[in-house]
Amino acid sequence: MPNTMRFIQAKQPGGPEVLALATGPVPSPRSGEVLIRVMAAGVNRPDVAQRQGAYPPPPEASPIIGLEVAGEVVALGDQVSDYRVGDRVCALTNGGGYAEFCLAPVPQCLPWPTGYDAIYAASIPETYFTVWANLFTIGRLAPGESVLVHGGSSGIGLTAIQLAKEFGSTVYVTVGSEAKAQACRDLGAEYAINYRTQDFADEIKRLTQGRGVDVVLDMVGAPYTMRNIRSLAMDGRLVQIAFLEGSKPDGFDLGPIMTRRLTVTGSTMRPRTTAQKGAIAAVLRERVWPVLDLGRCRPMVHEVFPLAEAAQAHALMESSAHIGKIMLKVAD
């Protein structure tokens, strides 16, 4: 075990250019943690927000950016019996992913699905934890119901499409181009609405013969709020997972929530406790891992950058030109 490691440091809040390679000490696992030699790490929207100074890590979490990794367990903290040194795991981390070594609480670790390499294993945790918790647990999406997923070609979006379809729901998405629309349809979306040329609320009403959808999964925020509510069927649920364009909608009207018995809810993942994240991991292992082991609902990887090019990976993320996951390769 080396004493030092390379990691990506945000020198100060700012654009992608503030990210640079740095060297620091290898962390030591505390009770209930494993130390992972990172082989790959995922790039996600919360990483961008942290780099900008808008999403600080919780107390005791690593200040290094990065919320999902895959690699090899190289050291165990006290009270760890689930894994052994040499096991290959992917993990939802509390921070520290853009580095050669990363700590993760044991309940937030999962084995690599059958046939997966490090890149694909590392592309799972952030999106699959988020989609399962919000779409199926909070949103209560059930077989036979329908869902509208905004940002259909994002990592979250493509995960939501595949899991919703796998478990028996009809999926509609919004996208910004025909290429993105085709990618979503290929993975199981019933219909892809181009938000640049169509009003998604009008289209949902048309496509569902005026009924609306049972669940809306949204990360856009304020500009979509009232149209999301218009898109919901009786007893529908709006689940908010981000506010990329603001959290304070103009002209918000409570009336439809009462008259159509709607639920407006949402959550964030990072502030949850280890026990709460571990409970999500346990359900994923029971319900989703058998599907992944069979080769279904596989993540889509758009591009892989070496660790040293994290700034370029963030620039691509902010461009929204990608379809699927953006990944960092850290080691073989």
C-alpha cells in the first residue's frame, strides 16, 4: 500500500478549469468502512455543483469530488465481515471518488454485476440508487402505470427508462434532439418529446388521451413545475430530484393538487444516513442485481476520460451533449 495517492482537487469554486491533479495521503478505513483501490469513477451533476461551490460535502465526508466508484477492496476497517481484501465492488460513496483510493461504508457497496468491467460497474451506483429511491420508493411507480422522465438521455434518464420498462411501466421522456430521442426509444421509451419544438404537457395529454401520467420524474425545476402538474393523472405524483433551472416557480397554483389529489415530493441522496443508503442497496441487490446479471438494464456509457482529464469530463457534462454516463478511468 502506498502512503500517497493522486486525486482531483478543485482549487477553488469555479468552472471546469479549477480541477487539477494533486497528491495527498491515502485515507484509512474507519469502523464499518472499506478502502477501495479505485479503477473507475462516475461523473455526475452533483459533482459539478460541488465544484461550483453549491453542494458542499456533509460533515466527515471527503472533500474530494466523486460519488461513485468501482475497484478492489484493499483494506478493511473494524466491524467489517461482508467483504474481504481482493473483492471487487462498486460503491455509492459520500465523497472522494476522483482519486486512486476511496473509502466507502460497507452497506453502500455492492458486487460487480456478472460480466461487468470497472467502467460499467462504476456507472451504476449514483443513478440506480437515485432512480430506485425516487421513482419506485417515493414515487410508488407500479406495474401498469406510466411515467414522464425529463432529461431522458442523461444517466438518470436512461436508468429510469430501463428500470421502469423492466418492471412493467410505460415510459415517456423529454429530450433535446432526435439522436437523444432515438437512444431513449431504443432502450424502451414509448415516446420521446423534443422539448425544443413541442410543449411536453400538451403532448402528454394528447398521447394519453387526456388522462396524463401517474408519475413525473423531474430535475429541471421551476420552469417545468406547472406543466408537470398539468401532465399528471388523478392521484399522480411529481418527484423532484434536482433544480437545474431554479427551485421557485412563478405562478405556482395549489388548486390542481387538491382537485386531482396530486402528490408533490422529492429527495436528495447525499444527506441520507448510511443505514438509509444501505437499505436502498439491499433492495437493489434483491430486485435489480438479478436483472443486471442477466444483461438487461445495462448502463449506457457515452465517453471515458483518464483521471487527469476530469476538467474535460466536467465540460462535457455541462454541455449536455452526452447520451448516458461520463466516466473517469483511474487504473486497470
